[in-house]
Amino acid sequence: MYKHVKRFFDLFFSLLAISILAPLLIPIMIGLKLTGEGYIFYKQKRVGYKNEIFEILKFATMLKDSVNMPGGAITMKRDPRITPMGGFLRKTKINELPQIFNVFRGDMSFVGPRPVMKKQSFDFYPEDVKKVIFNVPPGITGIGSVVFRDEEQLITDAKAAGKDPMQFYVHEIYPYKGRLEKWYQANQSFLVDFKILFLTAWAILFPNTNLAFKWFKGLPAKPASLAL
């Protein structure tokens, strides 16, 4: 029942969001066309529901060939590959808004584990996580997105501390992300989804908040190495 009702709400609210957000989306599209490399949308193949591949849609915030430049799939704070409008769009999460079309189409939900690239990201998850993480549709936001609201800063700080960014990403960030998403699947409900949506907006206004750990008492504890 939860699955079917959630899909109904995803369909209804994605259509509503497209209608309401049109006045915001159009100026952003014009701005992106006139800045950076002149392209508006970023399309990329991601792992989604039941580990099937789909194409995610975002506003373009990085140079077109950024994944083949130094840094690869890992983005750090003040990354030189970020376009003039990209920094603002990423900080405010506005770059994620085009994914409402993915939600409308059924590729994604509003809340769920973030869809990731196959080679540079999905393969980093521990095997036990790979088997279950996408037993639910991926989301625009999720508990992992809330807890790792400033992942770029974490990676930047790790590099400044002399750690290899890729090794830090694979051995510190991804195992914990996996534990968070397994917690979500064990506790998913409409109330949990609503709280995650609220926390997503709250974290944009108050980036240093730890409200998620107060609301969700059973969340896996954050390793000391991931404390900002």
C-alpha cells in the first residue's frame, strides 16, 4: 500500500511542482544558456530502482568534460570545474530541480537513496549494500543527502588534512552512506519521508544543523572521521 500511495503522491506533486516552479526554472535556463559553456541540462546515466540504469536530469553546474578532468567524479568546494552559476545552484540545491521530471516519469521518487553512477560510485558501496540499496526508487533527496548536505566540504577538508580524496570517499563516506540508506529502508514511512523533506529545506537554511540525529534516534552514528 505504501509503495502505491507514494507513487500517487510523487506523480501528483511532481506535476504540481512543474507548474508552480516554471517561473523560476525559465530564468535559470536563460542564465545557464548565457554563461559557462552555454548548456542548460546535464544528463547522466545512473543506477536506479532494482539496479536498473536510467538517465538523470539536472541543471548544468560543471564543465562538460569535467569527469575526465583532474578530480574525476569527486567535486570539492570551489572546484575550478564549476561554472559561474554552478556554485549558487549547487549550494541551494536548485540544480536538482529538473529531477522533478524524473519523478513524474517514474524513474525517481521525491525521497529515497540518491541515484549514483555505476563505475565511479555504485561500485564503491560494500557488497551487502549494493544488493539492497535500490530496492526502493532513488530520490531527489534522502537521509543520505541530509546527513551529507556538505559532502564537498568534507572531501576538501580531508584533502587539506593530507588524505587522498578518492580513498576517503571510498573507505569513509560510502560505507556510512550505505548504512544510512539501509536504515531508511527499515524505517520508511510517510512520516519519515515528510521529515526528510523538511530536513532537506532546513539544512539549506541552517547548514550546521544536527536535527536529523535528534528526530531519528536510530540513525547509525556518524564516524568521527566524517565530523565537520
